[in-house]
Amino acid sequence: MYDVIIVGGGPAGLTAGIYAKRYGLNTLLIEKIAPGGQMNLTTTIENYPGFDEPVSGYVLANKMLNQVLSLGVEVKYSEVLDIDFKDNKKRIFCDDGEYETQTIILAMGSSPKRLGIEGRFIGKGVSYCGTCDAPLFKGKTVAAVGGGDTALEESIILANHASKVHLIHRRDKFRGQKVLQDHVLNNPKIQIHFNRVPVKIDGENFVQSIELKSTIDNTTEKLDIDGVFIFIGNKPNTDFLKGKIEMNDDGFILVDKDMQTNIDGVFAAGDILNKHVKQIVLACSDGALAAFSAMSFCKLT
């Protein structure tokens, strides 16, 4: 019987593990594959506090994991198949067995929606975060794919670093806010490609070009670029919890200011929440707060 089980080993889950153990909770962290989550897709991180030189996502993830392990947090690598929230004694069913706990912190993260063509270039010119990786493309030419608020905001950020941004959208108008559209349309460094979809990303070891197809007449064109930023949305890793916990229409878990879900003793943190800004440091903050809330719940019950 654990005091808290953390589901997910990204920055939110790992930070929750650090704080939970320091609060004296009997803690188990369950991760499906490898620690780090989407950090592992990022070759260079320059905006995480405490590092005066760039660090790779893999290195940062392992530093967090080593801290978790050094504190004595139990870590298991297993896939969570189902969770029973019904009783005070909550049960988590994994492919290697069943675990019982007083509280749960859900930190499974989300996965970026993909084009299906980026393949071998992920981390080699393909990115899903302009805020994270824009400085790496200073003075270079990049493409951005998407038409919502995130795509527009991130394209503006990209234009602050890149010499040119090709913004590609499959429709004839953007879905984002009017004020963001105005900023994009009036930025001389951003070239709009409406009614276009990417069909191929090419290069030797790194991205060198992208091929676009018209959604109107199927004609194609090739753009020489140094990087591709994909902003077509994120999908939370919550499918197995549908109908069991309160979510929004897109599957993101809803919480209050203390990371409490609609179920007593169940908290959530990180990118499974519907947050406007998704950054490693913010996921860590969520994890720390969720651990504090779990500790408070354990003391009261």
C-alpha cells in the first residue's frame, strides 16, 4: 500500500517523485518506456534554469531520474492499463501486476500530433516547440506548419530568430485569433502558404527541404529550409481514462489550483492539463504542487 503512485516519468512526474519522497511519502513512480517524456525529443535545451550551457533533453531527463533514485523513490517500468478510482484504496493495474495506493498523481503527458512524414528528422531539424528551439535557427530559414493560435504565436517567435519563416496552412484562412493573424500577416519575415500541405521532408543528415502540395490543384513545390516546426496540436495520453475522470472535449484532465481532479486523492500535473504554455519548468512546477497536495491529503485521511 503506497501513499502515492505517480503515473508517468516526464518532468512533472519526476519532480512529483522528488517532492513526494522529501515529504516522507511511500512513493512509487510508474513509467511506460523511459524517463523524460517529450524532453527526449529535444536535442538542445537552453531555457531550463541552472544550466549555463545547453543541455540535451536526454541528459536532463537522466539527471532528474538520478535525483529521484538517490532519494529512494521506487521506479517501475510498466504500462498502466487501467485505474480503479472507486474506493479510498485506489488500484492501478499494470502489465506486470496490480498496485494499491492512497493517492495518485497522473502525469502521463501528451504527444505532439505528427504529420506522418517527419520520421528520421525528429531532433535533426524537426521540432514541436518554437519557444524551445527557435534560437538554434538564428539567421536560418525554417518552415512552420499549422493555423491555430499556437502556430501563429510560435511563428512570431521563430521570426525573431530566423531570417525567414514559411508558414504552411492547409486551409485558406487561419483559425487563430485575429490579433495574432494581423501580427503574422504584417511580419515581413513570415511568408504565408495557404491551401498547402507538407508531403515530404528531405535532407542528408538534417532537414534541407520540404515539399508542399496544393489542396486545390495538387501541384507541388519545394522549399529549401533548415528546419521544420510542427504546430498542429497535442494529444493527451489519457485514452484509457475516458469516462473515469473529468476531462475537456480534447481529453485533457481538468484540475483546480491545487492540481486536484474531480476525484478525491487523485491529482494531475504537466502536459495532460489543458495549458496555454507547455514548458519543462512549468511541468516541474505542476509536479511539485501535486506532490504537496497529495501529502496534505494523506495527512487528512
